Amino acid sequence: MTTETLHYTIPGLDEGAARKTIDLLQSRLHATNDLQLTLKHVHWNVVGPHFIAVHQMIDPQVDAVRAMADALAERIATLGGAPRGTPGALVEEREWNDYSIGRATTQEHLAALDVTYQGVIGSYREAIKTLDDLDLVTQDILIGQTEQLELFHWFVRAHLEDQGGQLQTSGEATEAGAARAARSD
């Protein structure tokens, strides 16, 4: 929760709406910082027959998510807030567990990333709904980022789909469970 004094905010946005928007953006900043680190972790720890394809698919996602984090931090500053981008703030304030898969096959990591992307995208969509009544400019930023995240999620899911369109991870709610499901096929 934003507790620092806001010395200003953008014209047409009252301080209460600015504070709520900053808090919402801060949670998205934590999510994107966590996601970019998780994606890089996958990039370094993926093994198996499709290693190079997944290894190369992940790096552009890392770069794009890193750019998203920068845009979120700059929007927080534009609204008069101070973005918190330290590892300690991320760990202390996040509402999810750390990525749980270490060195693993491409299918296991992609299955775990499927669950990770579901969580990130779901929280983005909730934030977009909340912004309906707060700040449409910030909402537009999140809508654009969500479109990119959904595209990356599709890239991941394309590796998990069978010819009938069924996902190996169907019904799995945890990274470990999704990785197990991918391992069993």
C-alpha cells in the first residue's frame, strides 16, 4: 500500500485514485519483475530434445517482459509514486510462491510456465477491470501488456497441445503438478 506523500499526480486524477492506481501498478511491477527472472531461470535450466527451440523462444519474452516492467515503473513515477523494484520488496510484497522447477526438460518447464502465465494474465485481467473506475490511461497500458503476455502464453501452450487441442496441463493448478503431467506423457 502506498504510504508515502504524493507531492503531485497527473491532472484530472485525484490523490485517492492515484494511490489506488499506484498500488495496482506496483503489484504488476512485482509480477513482471518476477516473471522476467523466472523466464531467464527457465532459459538457463531447460534441457532435452527441444532445448534450443525453447531456449531461443524464451529470450525475446524476457526482453519484452523487462520492457513491461520499465513501463510500469515509469507510470508509477508519472502518477507521483516511487516504484519499488528491489528484490526484497518483491519477495516481501508478492502474493505467490517462488517458481518451483529447477533443471528440467523442455516439456516440464513449459508446463510449469503455462501455470505461471495463467496466474500473471489472470491478475492482469483483474487489474484491468479495477482500472475501469480509476484511470483509463493506465488501463490501456495494461491491456497492451496483457495482449503480449497472452501471445507468449500461446507460444508456450503450443508445445503442450496434442493434435486434438488438448493441453497436457489441463486441470493442473500448480507448477509442480503441471510439470508432472508433462513428464507422464
